[in-house]
Amino acid sequence: MTLRIGTAAWALPRDIRDRFPSGASNLERYAQRFNVTEINSSFYRPHRRATYARWAASVPPDFRFAVKLPRAITHEARLVDCDTPLARFADEIAGLDEKRGPVLVQLPPSLAFDAALAEAFFARLDAIVGGPVAFEPRHPSWFDPPAEALLVAHRIARVAADPAPVPAAAMPGGWPGLAYFRLHGSPRIYWSPYDEAALAAWRQAAVAGVAAGAESWIILDNTASGATTRDAMKLI
């Protein structure tokens, strides 16, 4: 199986830009050092299918993109009656073709586990979008056994997040075929860099996932301070 390390987006900070090979775009340069990125901008606005196709064409064959599900689905509709936006999203990200990785579904902290709602949404997500899913709930109710069982049944991996909203959120859960780590920066979320010991511990956890038969992803999301690319390079 595979260990993938990358960042949310593909910024190249000025102070380390010369450590990346030359290329026609930041993404081309980034993809020569990393084997994955997470597209977060899709959460805020749609991208044309041709844009996704252009991104896919600019990276090596083994590179993969995770794509964040739009907030119109997770935060505005709150997973209810989402067939139309799901279909639009599926058509757009089809431009990634075989370079598409998991769809990242991040829920608002206020959205509690509702078994009937979750069952219906997961079925529609699979039918319309398909493919692997990395699921990042933040309400404590999603970490109880009934929610865990439903994630496993639908082959949905629960994200390991740092900082963790509850202790169980610090390690991957749900379907064991994917271990997806999102490191947002700690103690100051989105800002704090990680020290060597913390990065080594996260890498060890991801390697353990690979050893257990999962594809493991580590995504650095402490983007506000520019630490994310430097931390990911340390992990490499």
C-alpha cells in the first residue's frame, strides 16, 4: 500500500521555493516533491471540469488529488436533499479522472449524528459521486459505536484530526482501508508549526496504517503561517 504526504493546496513559500524543481506552474513544481494535494477551494466555490482536467494533466501519473465537498452540501443543506449539488460536483471532479483520490467531507461542529440522515446521505454520495471518502465529523456524537459501525458499513474512513475535537478523533476510524490524517496546526489551529517529535509521531501513525493494509495520507493544513509546506517537507 501507499504512504502519501502533501499539503492543503500547493503553495510554494518564497523562502523555500528554490528547493523545488522548475516547472510551468506552482502545481507542476510541487508535484515533483509531493505525491498528493488536497483541494480545499472546492469547499468555497465550484471549479470547471476543464480546470480539474488541466490540474490532472500537469502532475505525474502516480499523483493524487483529494477534493473537499462543497459547503453548500455539508454546512448549508446539512446533508439533506443533496442530489443536485452532488451531481454537479461529481461532474466537475470527473476532470481529474484516475488522479482523483478521496472526497473529503468535513462537517460543521454543530451537526450531530443522525443515523437515518447519515444512512441516506452516504447512499446518495456513493451512488452519485462514488470512490473513497475521508470523513471529518466534529460533533462528539459521531465518535460513538453506532456512527462508527455505519461508517464501516459504507466503507467510509474517518479522518484523524489535529487538534482533535474529542480524544477519539486523534486516530483514524471507520473503514480501515484508508487512513487519512489532517494536521491543522496545534496548539494554534491553522497557524502553529509542528516540531520534529510531533511530525515523527504522526508519520509513525501513518506508517502503521500502511502496515495494517491501508493507504495512508498525511495532509498538512496549518496554512495561515506558511508552515504547512515546510512541515510536509520535513515529513518527506
